[in-house]
Amino acid sequence: MSYVFAPAPTVSVPVVGRAERFPVHRVYCVGRNYEEHAKEMGFTGREPPFFFLKPADAVVAVEAGQTGSIAYPTLTKNFHHEIELVVAIGTGGRNIKAADAFKHIYGYAVGLDMTRRDLQNDMKKQGRPWCIGKAFEQSAPIGPITPVADAGDVPNAEIWLQVNGTDRQRSNVSKLIWNIGETIEHLSAAWDLQPGDLIYSGTPEGVAAVVQGDTLVGSVGGLGTLTIKVA
């Protein structure tokens, strides 16, 4: 088959202990999925889960032990970090029940949902989609994917982020409003999940701005650390 120009290479993420890489299909994100973060964003209670997407080329895959780099994006003066557990789907499906969800998971990783908060807030005020605040280049850094068998007790893992060595976010995955299984159940009712899908499961409280030169180090217990420099 010929194309009018060369297709972009497949976006992929390294896998712990394997030479093969995880090819990315779609990037789903869960909004306001920790209670304290929901409160700091002006919301309370267990609202129905909602989702937004990022393009695959938002992914910045960082090798274990390396420091990744992202550019400070255009148009914003309020560039926020959001540390997240990322769920990597290995077996697709539709209308997956929460009790069966873990059969569809290939592994887990540490990710960052980087956000142009001022642009997102402007779109919210106008009742317009806020893709411009979330779905831009380099907005989804991610560390290596750890296969399920090696990941440990992820549903009860500590999750944290430091900026320049100072704590910004610190919580536990057990505090998710909609847990991993429930999230997959709701998500798969709306979309056909596919192998290669990544689910950014939500961020705890403590989101705040970063500037050029900042170094972000985040982790989810048992999954190593993700280090990113804002260039």
C-alpha cells in the first residue's frame, strides 16, 4: 500500500523486563476521580464518572532510570501537573463488568496528565469542549509499563509527586472514587476498548503550576518513578 506521505511511526511505551514495546491505541482520562481533588476543583460527592481523550502523540514515553523532557506549551500561563496511575489494556472488550475488568489489563504505569489550566477553565466558563486544555502535544508523559504479574498491590499503592524535591501530591490509589474495575466498566459501556488503550485513572489533590526548569518526579508504589524536566 502506498501513501501520499510517510505515516507517523507507532507510538509505544517500554515494558519492564521485555524487549517488546506496548503500542498505544487510544489515551482515555478519567476526570475528578479522587474526592479531595474534586473538592479543590470546586466539586463534591461521587458524581458519575466522565472521560476525555488525548491523542496518542500526546504520549511522552520515558525509559526506566531516564529523565524525560517536555516543552512548556504555548498559550498558557498556568501549566499544571497531575500525577496518575495508568492502566494499560491488553485485551479489548465492550460492556466489561467490573468483576471481570482485571482480566483485560496488561499492566500499569506512572503517568502525568499535564494541563493548560487557564485554557481549560476558560472553556468551562463558556460551556465549550476543553480539548485545548488537555489534548495537546507532550501532555501525557508515561514511564515503563509493569506487567500485572509484577506490579504488586496496585489498588492499594501510594501515589505521589514531587516538584524540585518538594512534595506536591501524595495519596493512595485506594482513594479513587471510581476504582479500576468500575472505571473500566463505565468506559467500556461507551467505547469498545482495544489492546493498546491507556487509561489515566485520575489525580489526587495538590495539583499546581510548574514553570520552565522544574523537575517533576512521581511514583505509584511498585511501579518505579517517572522523572520529567520542563524544558
